Amino acid sequence: MSELSARGYANPDVLTSTDWVAEHLNDPSIRIIESNEDPLLYGTGHIPGAVEVDWVRDLNDPLRRDYLDRAGFEALMSRIGVTPEMTVVFYGDKNNWWATYAFWVFQLFGHTKAKIMDGGRLKWEKEGRPMTREIPSYPPTRYIAQERDDRRIRAFRDQVLEHVQAGLPLVDVRSPAEYTGERLHMEQYPNEGALRGGHIPGAKNVPWATAINPEDGTFKPAAELRAIYQEEQGLKPDDDVIVYCRIGERSSHTWFVLKYLLGFENVRNYDGSWTEWGNLVGVPIER
Amino acid sequence: MTSLDGYPPSLEKILREFSQITDRYERAELLISYAGQFKGVPDEIASRPYPEEHRVPYCESEAYVWAVLQPDRTLKLYFAVENPQGVSAMAMAAILDRTLSGLPPERIAAVSPEIVLKIFGQDISMGKGQGLMGMVSMVQKIARQLSTVQPLQRGQYLAGGDYL
């Protein structure tokens, strides 16, 4: 049994180890994708053969607050040389924060052959594995995507309001200071335009990085995750859960943990998050 | 490119360089090359733990700024970036030092944080953009403070109240 399988996750196949990635660097059925917060980090060195997907330039609509559409996703996949049959393996900085965000966006288009490299960039670097500054070039592919399907894993504000009114569970993955309204943003991060502080009524506060071993960026074993989300917070795998943060990036990490590592069936990420809810007129807020 | 007129010449030159870039990897390469020129604040100017009043608000890379007024009433800028993966902050610090050190404080105080968008591109994320603009704003603020200060006999004054 592999080390990842031994951790007891509901879907262990959605994670890969750094060893596995090192063994598949030249596997043509695999595309390794780095997604970081700092757009310059990839250029300073990355896993050999890895392409970059930038959350702002590649995943967001340049005009509207929304994600790329089907044509945009097809163009992205063509540019990075991915076919529908290929497996994409995401990794990145900040405990795979942005890697899970990219993973989540890819799932909106149904590219289910996707994995996260456990530990991300931090673990790969700590293990002294090879890095290169060479930008790989792959022949463009013809990728036919399905229409973006927001229904299963994405929540919008009206749905969140109905969710609150129905008394269903939400998880606020921001810092405790943001949750209580003491801060309108993460410490040392800018206030991205929220007029009110606090949290969506009924939301439980579990900061996203609670799921991570900070020394190497790996996910905690299932038993520890269950203790955090199920025993301490009372969430159940068959609950209908909405997660949120400030713009939906940190919460994509918790979405990944609940859905894949703990096997929750119905988890949606509210990407409007606090920058939308904290500005909406008339919606309920708790502090 | 009249929109770049009015900047200090060395900054204008760099802004023109970036204005001609359309490829994201080319822009990243140039920024990384500047980041490679970054030199942290020397111990004789500041040592850890760095004082909070020198910390750049909203910068997730934990950047700090100092300025020293020289006998000729120009400023020498110093930066620290505590996040070793804060490549963007290092690039910004190197560019600010390279283009603004050696200018009088009034000239430095007139440089707008908007240069971040000209250097990093309009599609920079809001969070990253505000953090980097915070660095320029901090430089502006210190330069304004020092614009009214006369150099000491020994020739140096540190923003934030520390004399050398």
C-alpha cells in the first residue's frame, strides 16, 4: 500500500506523490501544471516539463467577474498541449492553494483526469528534486470541452442565501479575524473591496490551512481531517455544504479536502465569497 | 509614448522597456532578471526584527522600506523582502532602487504607484497589484517625510526617526 493510500482518503487517486511525478516526467499521457500566487515564481524554476496556468490570466474572464468559457478553456488546453485523454497534475506554491483553485476550475469543464501533487512546490523543492527555467513547448492539441457546468460544484449568491435560510452548513475558511469581522482581509493582504466585515450566518470557521502539515505542505491524514471537519465542526459526508473565503481561492482548497479526501458528496465553492457577500445590500451578516 | 514623459529618466527608460513587451514570458523573464539584482538592506541600515513602521502594508511578501538622506539631499533607498519566494516584490524593489535612488526626495515623492501596472501589466491580480503599489506608496511617504529634512552634519538620516 502506498503512503498516500495508507492515509485513508475517500479518493486517494486524486493525489500523487512527488515520487510518482518524478517517475512520470516524460510520460506523454501526463501534463504537469504549476499554478502559483506569484506569477513570476514559475519563471524562476519549475518541475521539468511543467506548464504554467495562471489564475488571473488563464482562468478568469478578462472583463466580467467570471471564469473562462468553453471556448477559452479549449484554447487554454490547446495551448498547454492537453487532450481530453491526458491526466493533468497540478502543483504550486502556498500549500497548493492555487493548484486546487485551478483543479476546481478544470472540474467546471469536466476534466476529471486531474490530480494534485501532495506537498506542492514546497515539498518538491525541499526534497532537492530537479527544477528548470526552460519553458516547455508542446504541439497544440484539439480539445473539445463540454460547456462549463456550474451547478454541481459552484454556488452563486442567491443559492447561498437560500442555503442560509434553510439552515444548511457553510464553512468560512478565512482567518478567525476575517470571520469575526475584526479584519476585512487577510493579514498583510489588501482589502479587496468589502464594505462589511463578519461572516455568512451559520458558517463554521475552519481556516483552510488547517488541513495541511505546514512543514512540507502535505495534506493531513483522513483521520485528522475527519476530526477537524466532522468531529469538531459536526459536518457529515452527506451534508450539502458551501465553502467560501474572499474570492473563492482559499475555499477551493477546502472544497478539495471535503469532496475528495473526505468523500463529501455535495460540496460547492462560493467564489463570489466575501468580496461579494460583504458588499451585497440587505443580506444577513453575523459577527 | 508621451504618457511616460515626466518620469525620472532612468525610470522612464525601464517603463518604455516594459511598454514594448506583449509576451507574458518575456515580461516574466525581464522581471525575474531584475529580481536577481535585488540586494537586501545591509545590517548597518537595519537588522531583524525589522520595525513595523518600515513594513509595507498589504504586501504578502513582507517587504520593508528604508531611505537615507545623503549629503547632496538625494535619497538612497533600501528594501527587505522576507518571503524568499516573493519574486515580484524583489523585482519591484530592485527597480525602485535602481531608478529612484540618487534622486531628491521631492522627485521620488512624485512617482505614482501606477507604475506597477506599467511594469507588471494591467492583468496583474488585485491583491498582487495592491501589495506592489503599497511598496511605491511607502517610498512616496518616506520621501515626502524627508523632503522637509535637512541632512545632518554626518550626512545621514533614516526615515522613521533613526539617525545614523
